[in-house]
Amino acid sequence: MQTATLRKIIMMMCFLILGYWFAFSGTKAYVGLDPIYASNWERSANWQPAGAPTLSDTVYIGLNYLAITGTDCQAHTVIIQNGGYLAIRKSDNGKKLTVAHDIIVDGGGTFGTRGTPGTNGPVVYIAGDVVCNGTWDLSGVSTGNAGVVFNGAGTQTISGSGNLTFQNLTNQPNDSLIVSATNVGVLGAVNPSANYAIQTTSGGTFVVGSGPLPITLASFSAAQVANSSSVCIRWATLSEINNYGFSIERRAADAPGYETIGFVATQGNGIQPHQYTYTDATVNSGSWSYRLRQMDLTGESVVFDPVIVEIGSLTSVEVTTVPAVFRLHQNYPNPFNPSTEIRFTVAGRGNASLRVYNSVGQLVGTLFEGDVMPGKEYTASFVASGLASGAYFCRLEVGARAEVIRMLLVK
């Protein structure tokens, strides 16, 4: 009992010290059960109590949540800390949250909405940058208003490790928005003013018409396993939200649709990278398309674009008279229909890849990927039954060395 009482006293002292510090340091701390603001930043229209936030205040939000109302709620910078929840009420027609500088959502923080939509809904004006490492979900507000307006002068940036969902988005003329290393989805519409540019960088995405995907896919590839007819599928994610797992689907060139060949469960949800592999050992020679179907915990799914693998008969023949040189021989026959053979040798031991690209640089098949040794001649068979006539390019790469040949498919 004495320990519990002492703990309560210590917690009360901490809150008093924090409150005193924020009150006299030009910042304001808001807690869901704050005795001064009683869980509301604003209580009613035009309610501006003494000490309410102004455009010069930095507002820290921690624990529970603060519901926004009033005609104009304003601050210089808003920082939503771990456990904090800043909610705007969807029924607050035409009311504003004006932030003169940045909105920062820390990991574990949430910027979202509460209640049912009104006729026009609330509007959030942001004049600075957005950094979201937690949850940002402004979906569900009325389509009658912009939802969010970026009104800073010049360039504004959205970054962080968390996905962001907007209902609608509007901007000021002659400005630009940069989405860096994060995923932004706009459910409604983007209403750009004149001379406005939206750019993505460092792997960022900006999608209109849907929210961010439940996973951030970093890479997806498939390649024939060296000296076998198996295919190894590899993919990597940067983050996963409500993910159940992945179905692996394949389709032969002459098949009407995809078939499911396996399932891989998630390695864990959260903002952390994961790497996955799956080996298809039941594939025959020919052209095959592989794709991922991400399964959500709610039962919904998202399908990612496929990759194509050309499976041929790959052999490795040791010939002692073969010189230890790096060389990619011209394919034979050439022109060809539908198959041709490609031979290559290497100057030293290493990891080699033999890939085929179409005339616009898209990868259409990986014929070989694995360890190679000098003194051996490697032969790969390229089967192009599922491809259109035209020029294709085969690239051999070992370490920093590469060589390319041109092949012509005539059907």
C-alpha cells in the first residue's frame, strides 16, 4: 500500500513539473485528462479561452486524445507523441485546424477522425511539412470540402515511415509537394491550383483514388535456380499493416488465368523490413508469370504486378580446353522461333546472372543466376513462346563486368 501511494505521489509531481515547464516555455502540452482543457482543444464555436493555442505555440499531444472543434483551432507546430491521438470531428462543418508550421506524428501517435460525416466536414490547413512515423488517417470526412489544404509558400514535404490517407487534397498556386520515402493515398480528389507539382522521391508513392497499400513492397523478383528447373521467388517489404500473408500465384503463357501454388505467412506487422522467399519446384520449361497476392487480416487482398521467367534446359559442361575468359557468345539460331541457345564462359569464379530484356528495357526472363567457375562452358536455352516478335537483348553480368548480345525473335 505504501509503495502504491508513493507511486501516485511521484506521478502527480511529474505531471505538475511537466505542466509548469510547458506553461512557461512557450509550448503547450495537452493530455486527454488534462484538468485545464478536459480532453478538448476547443469546446464550442469561437471558444477561445485564455491560454488557448495561438499560431506561435508548439502543441504537444500525449495520452488519450483531443477532439477538435471551434471555428479556428491554430498552432505553430503540432507534435503527436507516442500514445497521443489528435482527432478532428467529421461533423464539424467548415471548421478549421490551422497549423502555421509542421505536423509531426511520432511512432505510436495517431492523427485521425471521429464521429459521422457532416455536410461539408472540417478542413486542415498545413503551411509547413508533415512527418508521419505513426498513423495518419483522415478518411471519411465529407467530400464537400478539401479535407486538407497545403498552403505553404514554396515546397512542402511529406515524409516518415508511416502511411498517410487523405480524403481530399487542395493546394495553393505556384507551390509544390514532395512525397519522400512514404506512401500517400487520396481517397477522393486532388484539386491542384495553377503551376502546382507533386513529386515522389526515395521510393515514395502518391496514389489518387485509394488509400495506401497495407504493405510497402521494396522488391519482387523471380529467377530460375541454377542447374535446375525450379524457380525462386523473392520479395522484401519495408512495412506491413494488418497483413496476414502472401499467396504466390503463377500462370503459363497459354493458360487463361493464374493458379495459387503456395502461401507464406507474414513475419510480423510494423514498420520494419522483412525478406521472403518461396521456391516453385513443379514448373516445366516455357514462359511463366509469377505474382503476389497480399492477404489482409480483414479478408481483403491486393495483387501486385507480375514478373516473367523463361524456363529452359540449363546445362553445365566442363571442358578443360575452354579458356578462362569472360565471353557471351551470340545465340544460335538467330533469328529464332521460339527457342534459342546461349553459351557463355567466365574468367574467374563468382556469381553470374543471364537475363533477357525487351526493346524498351523491361526484364522478360532470367535464364541463369548462380555461382560459376572458369574452365566451364555454360549453355542456357531461351524459350520465347509467350513473347511477341521483335528484338531482345541478353545480358551476362559477373561482378562488375557485363556483356550484351542482340537476339531477334521472328514468328
